[in-house]
Amino acid sequence: MNISQKRNGLIPGLFIITILYFFLPFISIIFALAAFLCMAIPFIILTTKKKNLWCRHYCPRASFTSVIGRKKGNYKKTPKMFNDGYLRKLLLTYFTMNLIFITGSTIQVALGNMASMPYIRLFIAIPLFPLPQLYDITISQWLLHLSYRLYSMMLSSTLLGVWFALRYRGRAWCAVCPVGTLLKKIPTRENI
Ligand code: SF4
């Protein structure tokens, strides 16, 4: 496991961060707000270091899917839509819409115009259940809503990444990842 991650450039063991991200919200859903860090850090690194070090070495999600994905020599060819930009555009649109919905609905909850949705909802449309909470910290409704929406978005995209990893190869998700797509749009000295 570690050898393959060293070979693909990722620092070994970072997959633990992904696992922690999905388990800490069982203590309190407020931990789901760490999604903001996951979204901001790649861009901070890129703009300060002028290199996409995140995708090369530090991405916990790529580490996670690498660990569970098909191993080298057992790769399955990805469909054309992974390489012709179709799926990349589709997922970027989905990601953007998701962020707009999250922002808009959180503002509406904060203004008292709608009730919060304190449960997981996969792919914007599939309502599931609230997480059991080890510590039931009292937080405002909009924060509760925002935490669940971010957790749902991260879970939905990770499930897709896991599916691609099991079906094709460990880092198949990287070919269409919205964060990776946006990182590539920022001019740097070099891009992966
Ligand atoms: S493309 Fe996405 S999943 Fe892959 S390393 Fe970059 S940020 Fe992580």
C-alpha cells in the first residue's frame, strides 16, 4: 500500500484524513465544516508554491481511492467520457450547483425562510438519515444545515471516487475531479 502510494507520489497514510473526515461528524456534525479546509488548502498551496503539490503529494482523497482501488496491472480502461472532457464538465457543473444550493439554502435557513435539513442527502436529491451524535452540541440551525450539506457533498463525491477506483483504477476520480479541474485552470510554473 505504502509502496504504491510512494510510486504515485502521494505521501503515505493521508487516506486516514479522509476516514477521519467521515467519522468525526459522528461525534459532532460540526466537524463536517472541515470540508472548507479541504476545498481551500489546494488553492492556497497552488497560489503560494506555484505548483500543484496538492494533487501530487497531499490529497487525502486521492490517497484513499489509491488504497482501495484497482492495483497497477489490474487496471480497467476508463470510458471515453473520462478523457474527452464530458464527465469533467458534468461534475464541475454538479459541484458548482451544489455549492450554490448549499450557500443559498444556508442563507435561507439563517433568515428563517426555510427549515434546516439535518440529515444526509446524497447527490442533492437522495435524502437519507441524520448521523448519531456522540456529543449533542447545541448549534444554530443554519450551522447544522451547512454542516450536513457539506458532509453530504463530500460523501457523494467520495462515493463516486470509490466506485471509479473499484471499477477502473485507484485515481480514476482524479481525471474528472472538480477541484483538480479548477486547479488546472490556474496558471502555474508547472501543472500535473
Ligand atoms: S484531482 Fe482531485 S482527487 Fe485527485 S489529487 Fe487532485 S484534488 Fe485530489
